[in-house]
Amino acid sequence: MSAFSPAFKKEIENRIKNGTLKVAGQSPVLVPGIKSVPAVIKNGSAGSESMRNLQALGRMKTGKMNKTEIAYSQHLEALKSCGEIVWWKFEAIKLRLADSTFYTVDFFVMKASGELEAHEVKGYWMDDARVKIKVAAGLYPFRFIAVQKKSNKQGGGWKIEVFE
């Protein structure tokens, strides 16, 4: 059974067809569950070169939203028009967690009550991201909320996880 979602597989296949997928390494292997997709996946830790290359595939330039973040910004605008929140800003603040370790909040949100919240939008949680948000929640007086888009099969909407 493949651990990749159908949408992820389709996007990878499309990126290979149009030549925008960059694959790291020397010897290609097939990724289970994705048709004719050469990739090199080496066993390694989060600090390994292959893991960094895999993570870099999904990185956006600073200040630019991915599709999930765009959808969530539309959700925030709907909440704003209903009066539940009064303000939000994308990548407005960068929090220092330790020496040379920072966490950039995806969406900084002010609720109608005046409370400030840090919303983190994820398509998929990597362990290092989960650790960073937990550390940030322990250091700063904001409510940290992790948001994942639910599939249409799950009824759509947003899955919410609170870190305090």
C-alpha cells in the first residue's frame, strides 16, 4: 500500500512529464505507487542530502503562498467578513526558538476578542515542523493552531490541532 495520496502522485507524474521535477542522486529507482517516476530515495535522517532535496521540492519563495495556504487565506477572509477575526497577515513574524533556529508563522491572526494566534498550514507534517511548533508554543504567549485541509472524501473543510 502506498503512503502517497492520489493528488501527490498525480502532481509528481505531471511534473515529470513537463520536466519541472528535479531528481537528486545517481541511480533512479521507482517510487512505489507512482507510475514510471524515477526517483532516488536513500535511507537517511532529516539532515541527509536526499531528505533536503525532497523537502526542497515543496519550498516556496518567502512571502509566496502555496495552493493550500491560498485556500486557507480565503477561509480567513470568510471568517473576517463574519466578524470572527479582525486581521490576519501571511508570514508576518519570525520567532527565535534557539541560536540559529527560527520559526516563521504562516498566518498571524487577531481574533475579534483581541487574542493573537499563530496558524501553521501543512499539507503533510514532517517531524521537525511538529517539534518547532511545540517548542514555539512553549516559549511564546500565543495560541498555535495547526491546520490541514481535509479531502473531499472526508467532507472538506479544515482539520485543526491546537498547541498551547
